[in-house]
Amino acid sequence: MRPTEARVLYRPEDAADRFLPEGPRPVRLDDRDALVWVNIQAGADATSGALHVRFWDEDETETWRLPGRPGFVLPTDRPGVVFVGLDKQVGTFDLDAGAWRPLATIPDANPRTIVNDAEVVPGGRAVVFGTKDVKFADPIANLYLYTLDDDVVSLLAPGQTCSNGKVFARYGGELVLFDIDTPTKKVVRYRLDVGGRVAAPDGVALDLGRESGFPDGMRDGGDGTVVVAFYNPDPVPHGRAVRFDLTSGRPVAEWQTPGSPRVTCPCLVERPDGVKLVLTTATEGMPEDQEDDCPEAGSLFEADAGVSVCPPQEVVRFAP
């Protein structure tokens, strides 16, 4: 399998904005197509991060500094409003007003855990998200369900360390969640009952133990596949994202990010010239000498996705 080399889409000027970019999503704002993502924190000891929007038509980027560390951002059905996980809360952020509105708080007072990656449940009336141990050391994080009908957060699965990429699928009428707890290097299955607020473990879908780096963000790749970003802390010349078949477990496509080994999250985007894969990368934890050898660390990359159709991408739906 011959890897596709991705090209730099955007390199943030401020080093703080290259620290931990995550969770890119396509959005439409003011009748313009755009890409939104978060920078979880501005540095190793920072307690706040930012939200970024880049408009495709003029390559224009806007930034909002947030009052905490954002783990994810999701599009909504409200114009100019996104759904954000921030420290230990989930809520909305109004881009026009620059206003954060918390909706619910996770039932966890541990100072080492914050909200991390998330995905919208099909139908748009619920969100599954995880938390992470900021020291990436102990299984003190959890998997949660937030439902819009009642603004309630429920525990789905305890004992994770860094809850990352999530993808939904339906099999025989059942809703299945594919989920990554990064240190395990596995994509596991849960049978999700939203009404019952239960996630039943259903085995390992992908064992990525032999892959270089740690699986981080994950997105639906279409046709029973997922695209997984690999965060590689080793001093290697490029990063990777791989598309896997969920049935066979085999890789079917690979992309490389030259000069940036710590790939954090993929995203498929429909563009006029076809479906593109966008990848966020980070400088988090990178020694200074390695940063010199990785000039594009913290940049966003773009490549042809190699698929003809972009999988449906759900939004958080406040309108019932």
C-alpha cells in the first residue's frame, strides 16, 4: 500500500496555537463553508485553549480564546453556535457574541481529568464524549453520554485513561459505538442504548498494537471503514493516518504528514474538487531539538481522501 503525502493546509503563526490542535469539523457559518477545530491548551502548563475557524473561500482564520481547555467542538443547527466540551462541562459557544454557555457538568471532581473527544449520536439529540487523565498515566477517566432533552450527563464506561476517537454505525437496527482509549491501542465496540443510558461492551474491533504511535482521533471513513490518526512521540520524519476496514481489520489507505509526527485527528470534508482528508497535528510534549527537525509540527494538513462520497456528518440538533 503506497502512502499518500498530505500537504500543509494551514500553519498557525503563534506557537501556542500549534501546541495541541484537535477535532477538526466542517461547518457552515454566515453562508460560508469553513473548518472549525480546537487547540486544547496553549502550552504544557496552560489552563486555557482556543477555538479556530478557517474559511475556505479566502483562507481566512478567526480565533476565540476560551475560558478553559476545550476537548472538542461540534457543529449545531443554530446559526453561529457550536457545541463545546470545556474542562469538566459541555455547553454552547456563540461565535458572534463570543459567549460561552455551560449546559451540564460531568460528575467527576478529580483535578487531573478534563473533557476530551466526542461524537454526535445519530439523530443529533445526544453526544457521547470521553475524558482524559492530563498526565496520560492512570485509568481515572470515563466515557459519558449527554442528552439534550434533559441536559443530563450519564456515565457509560469507567476506567479509561485517554478517551479519544469515536464513530457510530448501525448493525441490524442496533446502534454501535466504536471507541478508542489511546494507551490500549485498541478500537473497542459498545452496543449503545441511548434511552436506557447504557453502553454494553462488545469486544475489540481493531487491535492496533503493532502500529507505530498511539491511536488518537478517529472518523467514519465510509463503507464500513474508519480513519485513525496516530500520535507518534518518537523522533520520526512524518506522521500517519490510516484507514482501516472494520470487518477484516486490514489497512486500506494511508496518509503521511511530512515534518509532523504527532497527528491528533482526521476529518473528511466535501470540497468542490472532491472529498479531502484534513489532519490536525501537535507539538505537545515535543523536545526543542525535535521541533527543529519537525518544522510542520502543529500544522493542519490536507490530502485527497480517496473516496467519492463524504460520509454523512451529524450536527447537534437543538430543534426537536
